[in-house]
Amino acid sequence: MRKPSPAKQKTVAAKAVQKADPKRSFKTGWFEKAAKKAGITDVELCDAIKEAMVGQAEDLGGGVWKKRLNKNMDRSIILAKGGTSWIYVYLFSKSDRANIDDDELKEFKKLATHYGRITNDQLNALVMARELTEICNDSDHKKTT
């Protein structure tokens, strides 16, 4: 069987991203400040979630994902809540550090477990308390900043 051309692979990947439905995606207050400083928009964050859903992110295990942002200048840590919610929690510049360390990964996995147990009502309460900001819901970009 012949392998599809790179152009064909890009087209298939693009269609998969268009079909991906991130359900609900959030960012923490800390992440929101860091992303604003780095010039990363909510639209870029929602697009990155769609890409992560089709395998275009590094799965670090335990519901923790690493995704490149900002034209590959920054790295984000995203926590996945059972495939229904995604939460941006950490951002770092590629020029500042190569990766997170093992202890940080262990803590992110604990946090992912915690977020995995909370209900939608609890997520809504965190949004109301401004602990989290919802950035996209069912592929609808809520913000453009």
C-alpha cells in the first residue's frame, strides 16, 4: 500500500482538526496572564486544543499534555479531563527552559487527577469565581484576545 503524499496528509490532518470538538476549554488565571504577556490569543489556544485532540501534542501521561504555541516559541501544559474538558495550566518559553522536570510532571499529574474528578457544576463555579476562564465551548471561540 502506497503512503499518501505530504500534501494529502496535511489535508487529512486539517479535516480531522476541523471535526475535532474540544467540548470545553479553560485557562487558569496564572496561565491567562502568561499567555497575554506572550501574545497568545484564545483563538490560538482553542485551535491548539483541536490539534491536541487529533494527536498533535505530546502526551506526558496521566492526563497531562504538552503543546507548542506561538509559532513554536512557547510550550503549554494542558490537563485533560476525561476528553470533555481541557485546562491550560502552565506556559513556558522554549528559550527559558527545555522542559518541565520530573517533580513538576508528578504534580501536574496530581492536578489532572483532581480536575478529572470535578463535576461540570464545579467547573462552572470555578469560572464564576474567576479561578478559570472558559475560552471555547463546542468549537465556538468565545473570545478573540
